[in-house]
Amino acid sequence: MGNVILIGFMGSGKTTVGLKLSYRLRRTVLDTDREIEKEEKRTISEIFAADGEPYFRDRETACLKKLTGSANNQIISVGGGLPLREENRRLLHELGQVFYLRAKGETIYERVKNDTTRPLLQGGDPLAKIRTLLEERDPFYMAAADVVITVDDKSFEQILNEIEEHVK
């Protein structure tokens, strides 16, 4: 069995679904953002502030390349912006079965409105920013996905059941 990869916008539930799914499928879970933070010995916010988004996006690609050679039978949760690069989408497909946890802007906003660790949401009107980013990113997520799971108004149990039905 290959890897199960979770993609989607920030706040779509990738981390939580990944953890719960790892217990259910008895597989280890890996989060690309946490892996990058471990390697860099600093937070994503610190990386963005010191080196900018392009540097961070390069680190994501490097992380995926490393995983394609080593990850097997794992649950892999990736950062919200990772699927935007064509190379990353190709690497995701090589790595395993890709599940897009798709959520509406309002759902995302309710989940992340009090989270100050999200660099892309600082300042301005966060809900408008979320809607704009979602609209821009959705085609990339769709292109990367093998399976799309709409998460709005669903319990984690429902989401997990849906993913499990599709796991090869």
C-alpha cells in the first residue's frame, strides 16, 4: 500500500485528519511543515519573515523530493501552498494517493480566525484574503487531487470514513 497524502487550504483539517487517520489505518503520520521546521530549527512564520515565501516554497519541494525516496505506507499532510508548483503536484502523485480536503472560505475563517501563526493571514480582511486565495488555489488543488473530500459541515468521523472508502 502506498502513501495517503492530504492537501488543502490552511484550516481544512489536514493535520487533525492526518493524526486521526494514522490511528485508524495504523500508519505513521508526517507533516511537511513540521519536517521543514525541524530541519530549519525555526517556525514557518520565522522562515517567511527572514527568507521570504520563495525560499520556503523551495524547502517544500526539497522535502517532497526527499520523501519520494523514503516514505512508504504513511499519512503525509502537506502545507497549503505546496500543491501550487507543478513540480510539487507531479511529486505528490509519485508519492501516493492525493486527497484534497476542500472547504468553503467561511469554514476556513471560522477555524483559523484566532490563529496568529498563519503568515498569509496577517493584516487586512482575513475572510476576503481567504476567499481570494481559495479561488486562486482551488484549480491547483483539483489538478493535484486523486480524490476530493468536501469537509464543510462534516464530522471528523464522516471525513475519515470517506477517505477510508477510497484508500487503495
